[in-house]
Amino acid sequence: MIFKKLQILFFLIIIFSLDIKSQDINEFYFETNRARKLGNAGKLDSAITVYENAFKKVNYVFNSYLRDIKELAELNNDEERVKKYTQQIKKQENGTNPRLRAIIDSLIIVDQQVRTGKLARKARYAQKCDCLPKCNKQSRRYKKSKKASDNWAKIDSLNTYYLLSLFNKYGFIGEELVGEEGFVHVSSMLLHYDQDTNNTVLEPILNKAYREGRIEPYELAMILDRHLGGKYTIQKYWCWPYIGKEKLQFTEEDIPEIIKLRESIGLYDLDIKQERAKFSIYTIFYGRLWVLVNTYK
């Protein structure tokens, strides 16, 4: 009986510690947003202090935030801090696991090969044709294009499943492990995981990565919004760039709830609206399009 109570107590301690870490992560983004606004207002000393206090709340500080504070230090003629953060950025540039970085770099080469050149142009015909009811899917051109398109999808699928197997081994592969550029490659491959409609696989993985400080809020939101329902007019955080004929499925009354949801993952002061696109070359061919606009206050 005593052993069982100790097990329950141990479990509660673990859950509580996870909640505290989650709160620290969210507090980090709240404070760095406050620092950003102080910097924009010209209050350099205060901004630097708030940034540095925020950095103490997490195990790893992304290079984007280090560049922000370095820029403030430069404006403040603070050579000591400029040197400190320049060295830290350089140290983090390639991540802590060069072998894993090499694997990611090799995967992105294959990922991009199917998206460029002659094969990519051939594949896009079938992708467009599949969206048009009157397109002749028995034509020789379509069949050749479909073969290239299916190969494209197969490569994406194989890359993603291999990436997920690496997550099982190393945990979520973020900037800390493979550097900033390496994570851009990871993010690109996750964006191409089109089989995960409704984020059945990715959402729990990315939410855990956020709680552990391995992914930034905007990256998390964009990846999830990219896949939700397989249709960009339906999103959760409304962070995936959109321009199209169809009006987005939210109203002015929905915006406060969207803002609240964004703040729950550390996205603060990010305003949202949808509006008609301004006149451009696109409007000549497609008419007045709807565009999703996200701007920081």
C-alpha cells in the first residue's frame, strides 16, 4: 500500500514538474515579447535586462533571440555583450550533433530534388489536373506526369517516416541539435508531410517539443496550420500564409479566441485580419483575392 502511494506521489511530482517547465517556456515568450517592444521604443537598457532575465527561464535560447539582444547591445555600444552573444551564436550555429546534422542535410537534398528541375515541372501537371474535373486523365501526358507526381509523394513519405524514426531515437530534432539551418530543413520536411491530415501524428509531437523548448511557437503553428484539413482556409492558429479566391473561415468575432489560442503557445501581440489583396499581376488573372495578414504590434 505504501509502495503504491509512493508511485502515485512520484507520478504527480513528474506531472507537476512538466507543468512548471511549460509555464517557464510560455513566460520566456511573454518576456521576450516585452523586451522586443521595449527595444522598439528605444529603451535599450531595459530591453537587454528583460531579455537576459527571460533567457534564464529556458535551457536553450534560439539564435534569433541572441541576434535580437546582440543588435540592442550594438546600438547601446556595449562591446562586451556584443562579443558574448556573437560567440554564443557562433557556438550554436551547427548544433550539438554533427552526425545527425549530416543525416538531415542528406535528407533535404532528396526532398528538394523532386521539387526542382524537369521532373518537378512534369509532376506539377498531374497535380493541377487532379483538381480539374474536365482534365483528361487518360492522356499520355497525364500518365507520365502522374508517375512523377507519385514518386514525389513517395519521397516525401519516406523522408518523413525516417525523420519520425529519428525523433524516436533523439527526441524532437530542433535547432539545438542540428543548428538553425539544420532545423529549417527539418521544418521543410515536416511541412511536406501531407499524409498527416488533421495533424494526428504531428500535433502531439510538436506540442511536446514546444513544452521542452525545442521549437518556437510560430514554427509550431505554421506546420500544424499547413496540414489542418488539407485546406488552407481552415486553420487553428491562422499562421500559414494564404492568398486565394475563397474567403477564410473566421470572422471578426472569432479573432479574440484566435488571439487567446495563440497566446497559449507563446505567440503574443500578433494581430490577424483577412482582406482583399491589393491590385497586382495576380489580380489580372485571378480577380480580387483574399489574403491572410499577420502583423506584430
